[in-house]
Amino acid sequence: MGGTMTSVSGPFGAAAADAASGAVLNPLSHSLDALGRGFDTVGTLGLLVIDASFLASIERRVGDSARRSAYGALARLVLGVCEQKLRCDDLVMGGDAGRNEIWVSFLRQAEVASLVRNEIPEFESALVGAIARNGGKAFYPHLRQAPTVVTGHEIVLRNPRFSAESQIFRALETARESAALNARVCARDRRRRFQQMLLDRNIYSVFEPIVEVGSRVVFGYESLVRGPERSEFHSPAALFGAAEDYDMVFELDCLCRRSGLKGAIDFPEGTKLFLNILPTAFHDPNFHADRLIQTLEQCRLSPSDVVFEISEQESIENFSIFKEARDEFRTLGFQFALDDTGSGYAGLEVLLEIAPEFIKMDRAFVRGVDEDPARQDLLAALLTLAEKMGARVIGEGLDTLEELEMLRELGIHFGQGWLFGHPTPLRARD
């Protein structure tokens, strides 16, 4: 099916050149005349819409220039598939103003019209594969993983009773409706897969070491969750992003705690287990003190072995209620850490209200600290505040020995990061 596409009147050739140079595709409205002439000539038209509505979230978070950059990345992926799958007289068009979409037309003679039924699904399959393989890199840093791109299509035969334009417009709307339906089906199926994963408790925990900076001895391990291998929910960001979409964060958080404790059986003696919890954890019946201690005993752990991590980015709706629960757990021997310190907007308030035993400084302030006097001053100031509060500081995201040495010079107590190895299970998974 492939071929050399050089025709200027067939906009695919011009569009390919534009996308290669980073320009936006010609909008659909500018290509309607050429599309109509081609439809009149050959008699069969297939229209495929690529719904890029995921770009709207990029625009909300980062701005229109980032959206345009991501749109260009998508256009290049589409055109890479087009070079293999389309003919020189097929057209590739961008969406009109306000629409994040790309259109591909398949113009065929009446005697080979049946081919369109096969060509469009083959094109869709190739595009999905290209995005899965290259999307993570193509859309970085605006997206951390390849997006879900939905398509819809319509095939129409030329009827001389109607104008080519009216037939094309009806086909466009039908293709959009098809894409919208496919999007709803995809969303429904994804929700069901996520629910099934939770029902099956199909997650597991890996553990990242926290090391005493001076002695370089392991002080503890942070429990980190992972979804099923090679699944769309494998990464923590994907897991909690889906849980947020489906209003199941509380359920996922409960499952993560159970997984972390289960994975910590035969935990190295004398080390701390840092266990992430949401402020809503105190509403979980299994998190009540007596039930939790029973669970710890089954895992051969005691309360003094466990540090609860609360992220600065998580909202605590009522500090009085939270502190009452915190004090109860502290009486039993549990400790608390404030995670991601410096990454949110209410850092000092949360720090003062929680009064944690450990303050985990966000990786943004640790990365490159050996070369940045401002970061050094900030960490030194935080250390002074922490020591006045009776807390110890953990520097997150360590990647180099130079960063570790600077933490030692500053007097930071602990470090955590891939410098000490990637997070792994403590024992073979069941």
C-alpha cells in the first residue's frame, strides 16, 4: 500500500513536510475543496478522526504552547504511519480551531471500495502500536506515559442526489460520534479493569532503602506500590491517577497498606518500615489501633518499627481530628514522616501541625545540591528548623555520590534514592 507521496495537490505530501518541520497540519476546513473533488472523482470516501482530546489537559496544566508541541508530536507519529499505509492521493488534515483532532481520508475507486473496510482498521492498529512504542518519549515532558488516543471512522459512497460537501459533513459528524462512543467504551473497559485489579488485590510492593548519610548503613525502607507488570496501571502515578478518576483513592490506599505490610514479612531486624498513608486512612476500620497491631504481629513487626508517611501534597481537612488520631498512634510507638516537603503550597503549616519525627525533603531540592548554593542554604535552614522540632531530615532523590557527600557536609541525617539501588521486593513474590 505504501508509495512515494509527492503530490502537492494531494495534501498528504505537503502535510508530511510540514509536520517534519514541526508545523501544524493544514486544518480540515482548508482541505474540504480538495476532499470534495477527490470524492467526486473516485466515488468512495473513508474518513478517520483521531481524537486528541487528551491535549486539553496539557493546555490546562502548562499552556497552549505545550499543547501545540504535543499536537505536533502526535502529528509526526500519525504521519509516520501514513508513510507506510496511505496512498499519495489520500489526505491528512488537522482539526479546526478549538478541536484537538487529526483527520485522515481514504479516497478509493468504486471497484476497490471494499478495501477501505480493511485499510482503516489496519491503519488504526498501526497507529495504536506506534503511539504505544513511541508516545512516552514523543510527549515528554508534558506526559509521563503514552496517552490513550481514540479513533472513529465513517465510509460513504458518492450519491449524486446530494452535494459532495453535504455528504462529507454528515460523514464527519458520524465519525466524531463513532469516536465519542469508542471513548466511552474505552473508559468503561478501563474502569472495569481497574476495579477488577482492586478486587483481585493484584498489586505488590517494592522497597527503597533509606540510608544513614554518615555511616551509609541502611536505616529503613520505604514501601512503594506497583500495579501488575506490563499493565497500564503498573506505575504509582497511573495507579493513583486512575483511582482519582474513579473515586477509589481510599480503596487503593487501604490495599497499598496491606500490600506493604505483607511484603515486609521477614523485614530486616533493626530497620524502620516507612509506610505511605493518606489522611483518610484513619477512617479505615482495619487501621484502628487494635486491628493494626494484630496485623503487625502477623508480620512480626511492632509499632516502633513503623513510620507513617503523610505527603505534604495531601489535604488534611481537619488538623484537630488528625492530631488526635496521630497522638493515639504515637502513644503506641508509631512515628510519622512528612513526605514531599517543599513540593506543595502549605508546607510550613502542615509541617508545624503534623510535627513529624522525620521530614523528607522533596527531590527537587536535593537534585544537584552539590552544585547549587541556594539549595544548600535551603537544606541547612530546614535542618535547623527540624532539629528545633526534634525531627530528622531525609533527602529524597539522591542520584550521585557528590549529592550524598554534600548532604553529609550539611549535616543531613538520611538519604534516599536510586544511588542506593532501585526499589525491589524484599523477598520473592507469591
